[in-house]
Amino acid sequence: MRVAIIGGRLQGVEAAYLAQKAGWEVILFDRRQQAQASGLADRFYCMDVLACRDEVIAGLKGVDLIIPAIEDDGVLQALKSIANLTGIPLAFDFSAYSVSSSKLISNQLFSRLGVPRPQPWPQCQFPVCLKPSGRSGSEGVQILYTQEELAGKRTRNADEDWVIEEYLPGPSYSLEVIGFAGKYQVFQVTELEMDRVHDCKRVLAPGELNAKLLAEFAAVAVKLAGALSLNGIMDVETILHNRTLKVLEIDARLPSQTPTAVYHSSGINMVEWLGYSFLQKNLHVPIQKQQAEKCVIYEHCRVTPQQIEIAGEHILSEAGPLQLRAGFFGADEVLTDYVPGKREWVVTLIVKGVSFEEAWDRRDAILRRMQRAFNIPEISDLCPENELSQGGGRKHDPFMRERY
């Protein structure tokens, strides 16, 4: 199958990586010459969908499916028009996306369905989490501790819609659901770990929840997907607080990071499920080869002469084209823009084990090898400041004493 991916940033990397794993031919479109996903594509067109409509249509010749990997409303509408004109299926749910792209509207949906979520301000106490309604992921998220801080932030950013709700400490989890024609399938739960600015730096698959919480999470995800009549993919992010999973947000578009972690842990390829569902106009259920579930650590590193810094996926937006490499310093696979002689570069490590203990041991050894090979004095793996003050961090992490 030949698939066109529109957008070569983080979602595009996810889509191209998993499409290649499905054995598909990947055609990438992005207006940036150094698009991160361009190194994972069979063919790359550097062009602007809005400015080069006819050229884009010509480049789609022979394409079976279009996957948007972008959150630009103008581009999405242009793709909708192009898909209608060419008859090529577009793997995207515009109706569900219109809800999930607004945190304010999403929260109204959670309340209407009785889905547990953080208490809104002013019904809650400080600290509070302040996040822009219309931005994706962790962009613009801040934790505020006083009324004065909150008033100052709202005054300086009065032209933007904000969600203000209680800040809940606890581990964060994600779950993807694919829906089509009234049928829904949930996948493996993953655990998310954040960096200092609350951007996801690490995904652990599978997420370690008990059977009761796993069932509750799946039920909530299907409930939300059903309320949206989802035809596409959506991820649901929660926080576990006082033994209750509370929904933080939903995103009805192809997520980044978690699908690749799930693929390496379970063997299930969400992009393959998504693509064939749109082609068949019914929820695709492939015949899965039985495999033992692996424990996977998926994390991002920025490497400089001064340090190896474990940081959120925003560091990948600063990278050039990423290449897939196996066995890099002992990792199962990596995505990196490293070339010999480059002083500053990024790498996403994918490390597997039969247990998390084995996976962590392998991951630690990989970082040590990198540190020695490039004579780097420090490894930094920081979590949010509010978690530091509470003694946050994973107890099995051998770098903890070096960081604090």
C-alpha cells in the first residue's frame, strides 16, 4: 500500500515509522526541507499544501490513503477538499477533532458524561494547572501556587482561552482507541513521565495498572469515543490520584510516542489498524501473531558536550531529519539525527526487556556507553519542580542521586 503523510514533525515521524513497519510505501509532504520525518519516507515532497495545491494533487497519484499528521486548521480543510476531489480516503475525523482540539469543549463533554476529571477553578484549591484551551499536549502548561500568580498570568495572556483546574500529583497514563462505524477498539495502556516543563520525556509500555483500573480506563475511553461517534483514532490521557483515574484531555488525531511504544511491547500497529479501517470503511481487526508482551522504555535525549539530557519530545522539533538505526550503543532501535562529528544531536531510545528491571538495566548501560564514548560529564533526567519538592522520581533510577 502507498500512503501519503501530510506533516513531517512529531506526528509525522510516528506515522512514517509505523507505516514503514506495516510494509507500506511512505510519501511525505512538508513545507520544510529539513522535516524530521523526511528521513523515514520513501519519497519526500517539500511543498506547502496551501500554496501548491495542484502539485500536491499530482504527488498523490497512486496513493491509497492520506494520513494528516498536522494540527493546522487551514491545511486540514485543504486536505478535506483534496480528498473529496481525488477520491482518496482521508484518515481523520473532523467532528471529533473539533471537540478534542478545545480543552474547554472537551471538559464540557467530560462533565456531561460524568467522566472523572480534575476539579475546575474556583471550586478547587491551589496549586492549579493553567493550560491554553486550544494548544496541543503540554504546550503552555503551567502550575501556579497563589492567587497573585494566577491573576498575573491571566492578565498577561488575556487574549487566549484558558483552562484552570486543580493540579493533581500522581502518575500519568495514556490509552488509544480506534473507532469506525460504531465499533471501538482500545489498545495497551502506557505510562507517561514528564520533564521539567511537563512535556512527555518517556513512555513506559505496558503501563502498570491493576485489572480493575485497566477495565475502568477502557470503559471511559469507549464511552468518550461513542459520545463522539469516533471514526478514527483518539488518545485519552489520565492522572491516577487517590486511586482514581481522572481524565486530563483527549486528542482525536494520531498521537506521537505512545503508538510506537505499544507496537514494540505488544506487536500491534495502530497506524495499520487506522489505515485499513478507512479503506474498508469498517473497524479493521487484523490477525495478530501471538507474542509475549515486552516491557518497553521509549525516551528522548538531547546530547551535547556538557550533558546527556533526558527531555520532552519538544527537543525533536529542533532536530534535522531523523534516521532509524538498530543497535545504536546497544538499543533495540533509535531515531536520531546523529552523524559522526556532530557536537549536538538528539536521539529517541527504544529499549525492550522481558521485565522492566531488565529494560531499565539495558537503558542505563546504553546511556553509560554514550557518556563514555563522547566523554560527557553529566546525565540529567529531571522531572517537574513540584515533583522534586515532593521527592518525585522513580526509585529504581540509578541516576537519581546524581541529579538531586
